[in-house]
Amino acid sequence: MTYSPHAPAVPPERVLGVVRHAVVTEEPVSADPWPSATVHTAASPDQAFHEIWTSTRTVNSGRYRNLIYGHDGETLFCAAEIPDAERFRDAVRQTYDALVELVQGLGYRLFRVWNHIANINADNADGLERYRDFCKGRAEALEHATRDWIADLPAASGVGALGGGVVMYCLASRTRTPVHFENPRQIPAYHYPRQYGPRSPTFARASLLPCDTGTADGLLYVSGTASVVGHETVCVGDLKGQCRTTVENLDHLLKHVGEQTNTSIGLADFRFAKLYVRHAADVPFVAEEFRRTFGSDTALQVLGVDICRSDLLVEVEGVVTMA
Ligand code: 3EB
């Protein structure tokens, strides 16, 4: 994967998928010339960038219901858009049902999902927060996905967008079996109490994709991580404190995964990270804070979007090399 200001410079058949973090969403998903999803996360053109997933093999791309996808026999990239609406639950359930059908039909297993929901903290037509409405539909689909569905939940992010409805994109693997992890400092999101909505968020804190040669060369996909301890938001209204708690959560998660896999991984092993920042004025502080946290070997992108809980100011996710 690379972050680039430019569109892919490789032949179209080498592109698994492209996520365009852009100013407007004219055509949110497209299969031509390569699978792409456009998310309205940039407030101005200088904030726009491409997230490019390429392959060394030949990619087959196509459409299935409202999904577009590309896969090379090893990895599948898939994306869907749900137009803005007064309620999301049914369309989200249908989209995730279709996703499960596609992924399983092609012989893959989901390991990483990104969800962007415009006006994520606003209420829908029934007075239910749009994020909670989304969580209902997602849970209703995923609870039928596999027999051991909770153990199979992928890493995920659930954040805002500056316009549109819902844009979802994800990765799945055919040749590797993902291993999912929780963070001992946090209650599993799928066990969050009812106060956070009628259906809990359904994701794991991280998913490991081992390599041919074993865990050591694998990649750890770290979910959106925020200032949540147990199930509660901590440091409400305190940006510095939320950054500190987020770093502590990431550190704790990596230590836990390291223990479970007999590897030693730390914050400097993040190869990629995205920082989601609710208030534009907080961007310089957060960017500097996490540049210091990760060091110079991490490709960083900052997105000025809302976070799924209205009291969260920052959320951080990324990819860690296990080697
Ligand atoms: C949290 O810890 C913060 O709904 O997919 C983080 C990552 C969060 C993913 C999701 C939500 C999601 O609960 C919120």
C-alpha cells in the first residue's frame, strides 16, 4: 500500500483498489479503470490523497450488487457506497450481507474494514444517531456471516465524512488465515453495554495477516483506536489526554499481540497510520504528537473528520510490520 497525491502509475491490472480521499464524492464507487472508492474526507484539495493497494499479480475486477471489487487470488479489495438516507440500517445490512456472500463466494476471509459515515453523530429520522443506526445493520449482517462470527470479526474503523452517505471499503485474504486480537485494556466493542446503542459495534481491535514464512513477516492491521478505557471515553474535552490515552492503548495492544505471537513489536513498527481528527484546529497538535510517537519510518495521513462517539476528538489506526 502507498499513500500518494497521484493516481496509480502502474498498469490497471496491477491495481487491487484505490481509495480516493477527496473533496467531493461525484461517483463514490467505480470498477473502471480499477476498483475505486471516493470518500469525502478532504476539506480542500491540498488535503486530498490516494490510498493505493497494488498487486504483483493480475487483478480480476467486477461488480456484485452495490459492491465493486478487485482480487488477485491472494487478496480481495472491495468497496460499496450507500447513498445518504433518513435511515441506514436496512441498506447497511443488505450491503454487509452482499459483502459476506461475495467474500465467501470467492473463497476469501475478511480481515480489515473501513466505514465512513457522513454526519456520523447526527440523528436519523427516528432520533437514533446515524452511527448507531449503521451499527444495527452491520451487526444484523455479521451475526449470520460465520458460525463463530464473534471470533471472526475483522479489524475496522468507523469514522465520519464531510458529505455523502456511507462509504465502506475492505480487504480479505484467500491464502492466509487472519488472526484477530482484542486489547486487554478495553472491553471488546461487541460487548459494549446498551448505553452506546441498540447493537454493539462489531469489530476486533487488530487483525494479523501472517506471511508464508509465519508470523514474523506478517502485517498487523490495527483498528481505529481512541481514548476508550474499559468501555468509557476518558479525558473528555482534553485533547492532550485523549492523545496520551490513545498512545497507551496502541502500546498496550502491540505488547499484547507481541506476547501472543512471541514477537516484539512497538509503536515504531507502524509503517502506515491515519489520524482522524474531529476539529481542524487540533490537526497540527495531533500530527506533531503522533509524528513523535511513531518516529520517522511511519507514513502518516491526517483526516479532518468526525469520530463515532461525539466525545472523542481523535482516533488512530494503522499497519504494523511484525518482522
Ligand atoms: C472505540 O474504541 C472507538 O464502529 O467500526 C473504533 C474502531 C471505533 C472501529 C467501528 C469504532 C469502530 O469504540 C470507536
